[in-house]
Amino acid sequence: KVLFGPQGSGEGCSCWMGTSDGRLFIVELKEPFNQVYSHKLSGSVLQIVYSEPHVFLSLHNGALVVYSRNRDGLWDMDNYQLVVVDITGKKLRRILEIDNKVWCGTGPSVAVCNALNYRIDEKIEVVLNENECIREIVHIGDTVWISLSKSTKLVVVATNTKRA
């Protein structure tokens, strides 16, 4: 997975790349192109989402990694947060940031993580059939649309009440 955009450790933009073997690479997008960071994570990277002042990574093992900026406005690569979203180790398939809340789709449910204190505020069960799991999460207005794998159903959740 690749993310272009957030300012890296220096001036200008950077490219964040996560690999299936759990590595995160960050490269400055100015010549000469320099790798400024490399780190081995606890699981393969499924998705990278940028929402100032954070970069969120979803991992195959059900964890959410959160990078934030330090006082100088640069990415604090040494003090990232690791949030265990699914203790059963199910894939953290989709993440979406909405108003300082990170909606994390894992298995049959969505965990809503507070992006300020990194705690799971709520868990919303959206799948009733054990053969289904969350496939995609999309935010439009005050509504979150959730599609399920192996299903034609769409689950609609109001962002303010967290009710389907």
C-alpha cells in the first residue's frame, strides 16, 4: 500500500509505503530521493490513511498503528502508538477517519477508535452471518456505508448515533 502527501521528516512531501511482510518505508519526494525511515511492524500493512496530524496504518493482525507529529511539526517516528483493535487477530481490513474517530472494520464489526487518546470508544456489530465480514467502509455526509464480503447487503450507520 502506498500513501503520497504528508510532509516527512524534512521539507516537502513524502511517500509512505507498507509491504506485505510488515515493513514501512518513507521516502522524501525531492531529488535526490532519500529513504528517511524504515521500520518492521508486527503485521503486513493493509491500508495507510493520512488525516492531519496523523497517519494511520491498518495491519493484517488486527492492529492499528498511529504516527503523529512532534512539537516541531515533523513526524515522530520513534513514538508511534499501537492499538489492538481485534484481540482475535482478524484483519483490520478497512480504516476511515471521521472527525477524530477512526472507524476500523475488522471481521464482523467496526471498532470506533478515538484518534486523540487511542482508545476504542465503541464497537458496532454489523454482520450477523459468520461467513461474512466487512469489505469496505465509505463516509458520505452524516452516514457511513459498509459493504460486506460474500453478501449483497449494505449496512448504513449514522455517524452521530452509531446505529445501523
